[in-house]
Amino acid sequence: MKTFLSTKQQQSRPDRLPGKKNGFSPLFKSIYLFGAFLFLSFILACPALANFEAIGPFSVDSRPDKTYVVTDGIGRNLYLVPRGQKPPAGVNPAHVVRIPVKSVATDSKRDTSLFVALGTIDAVKAVVGKPKDWTIEKIKKGLQDGSVVSLGLSHGLDYERLAKARPDVFFTWDESLVPIMEEFGIPTVITNTDTARDLDTQIRFVYFLAPFFNEFKKADQYVARVYKALEDIKAKTANVKKKPTVIWGDVYSKRVLVEPGNSWAAQIVEASGGEYLFSDVSGDT
């Protein structure tokens, strides 16, 4: 419904100048344009409004200058900067990773499998274990012919070999290695947290790795494919009457480590129609 103002009301409006019958006053227009300019400047200057993605406790913040700020498993910010571009002023060089990454070292088979999904397995130049410990053919052959360096055991890394391999970045579960890697000048990303990854974080963790290689399309394809497979499994096991009880863990010489109920392993057991024995236990992985 339109509202009509009397001549007296129109004259009393602050956005009108005396003698102006139509349109806004020059003063009002100036204030309006200045306000619009400030708002636009704020939007452009505030990187947090660019493109932020949280993957469980991890995150990726895409900046307008084509850099990324990623937060790893212990809350450290690392800056992914295109090759040839200056890093942000005041940033610790140990926290700068040049992208796209060309060489990677890792002590996690779980994370290495996601490099396969991103089509970047050729970038992996150093891993833990021996050929017999791996099922990824590229890694197995690389350890045999020397194109991939063995760093020894995950709980006893050969630092000399790692320093010699000189990777662009080192992905590790062990935060105690950060100061050692800083001495070597190797940027380090912690991929573990103080709580186990849940299934959603495990599937979407590929989004955390994607900006290191600029492989966002393949990350999208992988996530869509895995979620579809998960829904298919749930549909097939929805009416299972007798659910098997399952435990998931690792057996060592003097101890057994099991995955807690809040882990992706426990959740995939339940999604598959099973009952996880330690479903009521929370913890790290």
C-alpha cells in the first residue's frame, strides 16, 4: 500500500533540501555513497569473508590474493602461497608452504591414501615402512627402486633421510616433530588431533589437502563418490536383524590400541550394520 505525504510532511523530511521537489539532496547522496564505499572496502579487506571451510577441527581459509590459511590438528596456522608470490609480512617462514606442492613426506598411510584420491601420489617422495608394508602400488614400487625414500618406522624416523629428501611439506601425526622440522627448514602439518576423526571429517579431510595441490575438483568428486557409496551401504544394511559385534584396532607386542566410539572406524562399522564394542568410549585415535 502506498503512503502519500502532505506537502508539509515532505518539506520536513531531512533528506530533502528546501526548494527541492524531487530526488535526494546532494548531502544525502554523498553520505549514502560514502557509506556504500566503506562497506565495500570492509568486504574486500576482510579475508575471513572470502571462502572459509571447516573440516572438523581443521580449516581452510581462501584469500583474495590466491593464498590459503590452513589450520592444522594442533591449531597452528600455515600459509599456502603460490610459487613466485611474496608471503604475508611478518609470517614465520617455517609456516609458509609453496603451492602447488611438488614433493611430500608423510608418516601416515591414511593420509597417503587420500593423495591417491587427489591424483597427487606422484608427489609423495618419502614415507615410513618397507615395500611389504604398503598396498599402494606407486609407493611399493618407489620404495623398491629408490624413487621413494623410506624414513624408517613411524615411531623412530630417520631424520637424516628426511632432511636429505627435502620435501616441500611434511604431513605427520606427531606434533613433537615440529621443532625438529623447523630446524631443517621443512614446513610441517599435523594431521592428528586430540580427539579421533569422525566419519564426516575423515571423508572431507581431502578438502584440507586439496589446496596444497590445487586439486579441488578431484576432491569434490571423491567426497561425492564416498558419500554415495556410504548411502548405498546404509540402504543395504538397514534391515539387518543380527548385527555382528566389531572391534577395530592395532595389536602390538606389548599392547593393543583400539579405536574409540567417536572415530570414523567405529561409525563406519555401525553404518555397515554392525555394533561397535566400544561405542560408548570417546578418545583420540
